[in-house]
Amino acid sequence: MKKILLLSLITFGAFAAKAADLKMAVDTGDTPLTISGSVDAYYKYDFAKSSQIPTSFASDHNSFSIGMVDIALKKTTGKTSFVGEVSFGPRGQEQSIVPGASGDSYHIQNLYVNFAATDKLTLTMGYMGTFIGYEVISPVGNFNYSTSYLFTNGPFQNAGFKATYAFSPKVSLMAGLFNDGWNVYTSGGKVDNFGAQLFVSPVEGWNAYLNVITGGTMGTEFDLTTAYQVTSAFKLGLNAADYTLPGSRKGGFSGVALYPQVAVSPAVTLGLRGEYFKAKKVGDGETFETYGPAAGESVTALTATANFKAGALTIIPEFRFDNGSAKSFMDKNAMATKKASQALLAVVYAF
């Protein structure tokens, strides 16, 4: 913990010692309070006639079901700004470590304050959507409605303090200290996670993020998230991650997901998500379970998705096929099988 704190202070000191180009204006002036958010609902049918695929959200089978209503408040006053975001409904509730354990139907997505210390250095403190991964909690921010194994097994949110320094519009670096647990508002008595993110934009339309979060309680995850708008119609995204358990424990996961998308018109975009996810082997006498394959096993998942836009409304038909290295799924006759498939139709309204 002392080493992490020392490293963070040195990093922060280096940021503070060099302030120059603009990422976030030091004096942005006052802006009105803005309200934004989304509402989503879906119908899903699992061809095994029961919910089989253990990734986050959209878990109901043969049901017209709700996602969540998400409401975000934002305001800037001079050098400071805040974001407060809360959701109501199952999609928000499932983000706790033990989904539904509290019985609450709401979840705080974001609650943090920013301070523009200089025209390059921004300080942030509070509870924030994680910087790890390609996919996000809000369905507005994702192309696919179902989520990946990498998203489900990584952090959703982190509470802590971070400093972001913009060297230029094409390069920035974030470093911060975060609570010991993921996806919880308060720590379990420790602040032992160190996180960092290097952002680079090599050419116009190409953004890449190199991420790490590490601590003695939750372990270490390295993550690469990148997207390139190759042409006005074709976009290619990629997410790769590797997670290891803390200390000398063996276990964790690794995986990669590819996201090609083609816009066939201003209102219609077609895309795929191809993902390979593997749970690492554990040591003798140890256990570790992912939301997905058992230790030493893997799964390959292919998701075909379309987005049809009509103003603020997005209609999302989707078909998903998962194939495991072991018989970890069940068919409609309750027999073990390596395969699982589902179809869904979702509607997302953003405001």
C-alpha cells in the first residue's frame, strides 16, 4: 500500500509540475444543469427454453422485460463540475457484487466531482464508471444489447480519486487510487487499488486505451480497448484483457473480443461481436469461478446485431451463439451440451 501511495504521489506531482495545453478549460464558466438518460426494454428467447448464457443483463427467457431507466445530472460552475447518475430497474440492480442482495431496485451509476486544476490537469473524486473495458453499463453506449464475458467479469465501477493529465489532444495519462472492492460505494477498510490509463490517438478516427487496475484485494487486470473508424461506414473495435487473482493465488481469466460494424445507411448499422474467453486454471485446493466457463475451460461467442434508429429510439434485433470447450450449457431436454443460443429484440430510448 505504501508503494502504491508513493507511486501515486510521484505521478500526481509530475502531472502538477507540468501544466500547459488544453484538454478541459480551466475556467469553463457556468453551464445550466443538464438532464440526460435512457429507458430500455427487451424480449429474449433462449433456444434451450431457459436462461443459459451467464453474461450481464437481459437474463429473462421468453419474456417482455425491462432494463432500466437511467437519469444523469451534470453541471459546470467555473473550474468545477459534477456528475450524478442513478438507475432504476433490473439492469442497474444486477451491478452489485451479489445481484439483488439488498432488494433495492436502484443503483448509483456515477457520483463524482471534477476540478480543472489547470488547462491540462483534471482531478476527479467519487464513484465512477470504470475505465476498464470496451463495453459500458448504459445500453446507449453499446452497440450490442447483450454483453461480453470480458465486460461481465471485469469491474463495472470504482470509487476513488484520480488525476488526468492531457499532454495534447492525442495523448493523456490518468492515475488514481481506488477502494479495495469493485462495484461498491465504500471500501472494506482498505484503499489498495491503483489504476492507470494511457490514451493515445495515433491518427484521426483511431483511439486506443491501455488500462491497468491492481490491488491486494481484487487482483490485477490489464486491458486494451481500441476503436478505429476506418471509413465513414466501417468501424472496427477490439478489447483484450488479462486478469489474475491477488497474491500467490492461481486463477483468473483472459480473452479478446472483436467488434466490426458497417453502416448501410444513416439509420441502419450492422455489426458482429466475436469473443474468445478463457478461465485460467487454479492451484491445488483453490477455487475461482467466472461468470462463464469453469477453471481451465473456454467459450467462443458470436453475436450478430443490428441497430435501426428512428430519432431518439434505437431498435436492436440480435442473435447470439456461444460454444464452450466443455459441456457447460444445457439443451431444451436438460442434457449437458457445449452450445447455447438466444435471440432478442430490444428498444432503447435516449434523452
